[in-house]
Amino acid sequence: MKVMAQMGMVMNLDKCIGCHTCSVTCKQAWTNRAGVEYVWFNNVETRPGQGYPRTYQDQEKWKGGWVRTKRGKLKLRSGSRWHRLTTIFTNPKLPELRDYYEPWTYEYDNLISAPLGEHTPVARPKSLITGKPMKIEWSANWDDDLAGGPELAPNDPVLQKIKGEVGDRVKLEFEQAFMFYLPRICEHCLNPACVASCPSGAMYKRSEDGIVLVDQDSCRGWRMCVTGCPYKKVYFNHRTGKAEKCTLCYPRIEVGLPTVCSETCVGRLRYIGLFLYDADRVTEAAATENEQDLYEAQLDLLLDPNDPEVAAQALRDGIPQDWLAAARKSPVYALAKKYKVALPLHPEYRTMPMVWYIPPLSPVVDALRETGNDAENAGNLFGALNALRIPIEYLAELFTAGDVVPVKHSLGVLAAMRAFMRDSNLGNPTDASIPAAVGLSEEEMYTLYRLLAIAKYEDRYVIPEAHTETAEQLEELACALDYEGAPGMYEQGPFGEASGRPVPVAVETFHALAQRQQSETIVPSEQRDARVNLLNWDGVGVPLGMPKVPPKEQD
């Protein structure tokens, strides 16, 4: 047994309102640059829908992830190493720009510079790629709130897969349709197909925390990683010729701060914490014969940090003591392994994804209330799970390779918590049989409720700080794109966007940002003129160069 640490995330889909705040803040922090206009490290999809890029879940078309051979070995769906070598210059299995979308802006200047006329001027859409006027035909979430409706939603690969099982239970007329939101980032898999696909070795998985990154110096732009990733969360920067992907905001993670998407999430639906897993058994688990057994195989990889044998081995394998303590308090371990309410996205891709999801339950309450029944009664909730407006078969195809049993268990725990806590909140005697029906005690039900409903910041984000012998390297904003000649946010050089050189500036460090966010006092006045990095400004103090607003005079 070799114990390794993995940063993981859980998203509670029952709380996602589809506001896209996470997408916008991630965009502003990481991909607000030329060459990645179409890139969204974090995006929120409406289900049912085709997703982003379009139909990315159709692996027969895109050839992402792993497959199990007749000999029980794993191989990339995109082909053997030699096959990929023969197509290295002409990789045919890549999404085109139209599968993502052609990014655009608007001719805002026309609104103020157009000559006087009979009609009000308009701001026509203009392509950010060609600079020419364009017709908007697709975007990162064209299915938003079922905008695609009956015309586009049937192209959802998951919906097509379960059509024979659910029959006429899935209705796409607007008054009868179901929908929920699915936020997606890179899965930072235990068995990442993108890393295995990379011919130049530029993609790697960090040994200390499992975050998957791209070495921009080594990347040669072969784009095999784009094909290899079944979630299509690796992108190609057409300005620099390099691959880019979600970094799990590793500079923030290294100092104990959550990712930008988690920090700004309106619904507080994201949890970040540490998993411990047995690295020696990853390949064996990923090669499990039956796809529907992959979920349990992945659970078996996750180790109990409270087990003395696991703890002793973790220390021998170099896991720091404070990381071990963080693993014991990890909310993602509790939701995924202890309570088994969080499920991995598409385990059948055999990448062992480490971003987990709690399936949505809310629509069943609305449906029960519409029938005149008590929508919070435990018996009614349990009985209605099989008749959800969101078919369990659909959720199972997303999270458990079609196995409905784990999904029913997760939804059953959520329904039991809802019914149990209603009695508690109303001051009625609680019914111990409700948590017992899903294998939990009353205390465990209260603990789960505190975690899912009223958890504080420090309970949702249990992130141990990085250990390094060269701590000073963490004292400046570290970014995989901030190297000499890289497409960081620098001024253009004489030969275009990426030809400029970095301008040395002092920025506020992430350590300082952590201190500011945790402080209960405002920055002292003598420090307010200090240079502040606007990318990470928390609104406290006055950034250098920003005019000060004089205080209001007393009346």
C-alpha cells in the first residue's frame, strides 16, 4: 500500500441555481486573455443538454478516456501509442470551434458614434476570432434553462442512451420537462487519460496533492491531450500553440485558500478537502471488468485517515502530520465515502475522477406538493423517488455508469434528512426510524445536515497549506503561464500578443491575501497605499493608482 494525497471537490447539485458566477470569476482569473476566448475552465451546463463542447460525452465520436482490453488491461480509447504517433500531425478526433462556439463581442462604439437617423443604432455581434460581423448560433451553455428545448435537447448523449429504458417518461415539452444544472471543472483524475495521451510529457499529476497541470515549457501543441480527456476539459490556445486546463487554482490551494469558483459560489454548493488513496491499486481499480462496479472500486481506493494502519503508512510515505489531520476533517471524504451521497462523474471513462456530485432532489418536493400530499413526509418522499421528474436512470448514466442503486441510496439519504430535520426544526419529536432506514444514526443525520445545509466556511474548505523547502517560491503569484515569453497578462510586443516580456511588478501575495481575508480588522491606513494585485483584490484597501474617495464631511 502506497498512501498518496489528492485534493478533491464535491458539488451539491441540489443547491446550484445556475447563476454562472463561478464561470465568470474563473474566466476573469484564468482565461481573460487572447487565444483562449472560447475557453471556460469552469462552465455550468443545463441538463438535459448537449454540453460544452457539443456532445462531449459521446466517446464513440471523440475517443476520450480508457477502455478495457480482452486481456484485462487498459488502453486509451484513442488508440495505441503507435497509432497515435502515426496521426500526431493530423489528429482527426478534435472538437472544432463550432463544437465549442465562436466567441464574440459587440460593436458598442456604434451605439454612440452612429449618425443621427430614423432608427436606433444597434450593437451587432462581432467575432473575436476574425473581427467580422457574425451570427450567433451556439455558446458555452446554449441549452441554458432548456433554451434548446425540444429541438436540441434530444441530442444529449445521455438522453439518447436511456431512451429505451425510460420510454415516454422523459418529456421535452416545456411545461413537462425536467432540468438541473451541472457545474464542471477538470476532474483531476487519479488515472488521467490526458496525461497518458501527451507525447511530450508536458502534462503531469503533482505528487503532493494530485492536481493535474500542463508544463508550458514542454508543451508542443500536439493536442492529443484534448482527444484523450473524455470530459474535454483540456483546451488549445491558438495564439501560443499550447494546451491549457483548470489548475484547481493551485497558488490559492497552496496557502489554504479555496478555488476562485468555490470562493465566489453563490449557492455555497462546493466543498474542497483531502482524500487519501492507495496509489498501488489505481490501475487495478480502473481496469475493473464491469463498468457498473467502477464506482465501488473507486470508493475502495479511498483510505480511512482514522485507521491507525493507514495513518502510520501515510507518515512513512511522506504525508505531513497536518495533512493527515486535514484528511480526518475532510468534507469531501465524509460526503463521498462515509455517507456515500456524492458520486463521481462518468466513472465508466475509467479515469477515476476526483470531482464528485450530490445528485439533485428538489423537483420531487415540488411534484409532491402539486399533488396535494405532504411534500416533506418521509413515506411520501421515499415512495416518490422512483417517479422523479428527473429520471433516476438519467442520473445513474451520469454518475454510476447506469447503476441506479447508488443513486437511489444518495437520494434516499437526502430525502431522509429533509423529513427528519423538518420534525426537528418544528420542535416535534424526531423519528429515529427515518435515518435508520438509510443506515444512519440520529447523530450522523444531524452531522450530515450541518455539513450540507449550514456548514461554515472552514467546514466546507479544509485545505492544508503546502509544505516546501523553498517557501519563498510561494511568495509571488505562481502561474503556469507566467514565464518569459508566455501569454501572461503583459503588454503586447512588436510581433503580437505573446511577444512582449514580463514587466517586473510587486504583487500582493496569496499569503497576504489569506491574512486579509481572515482578518477581522481593516488594513491600517499607513498600508493602504501599498501596491495591490487587482486580480486578487478583496475590496480592502486602495490599490496603487486608484484615486482615493475623500470621506464625507460631517453635517
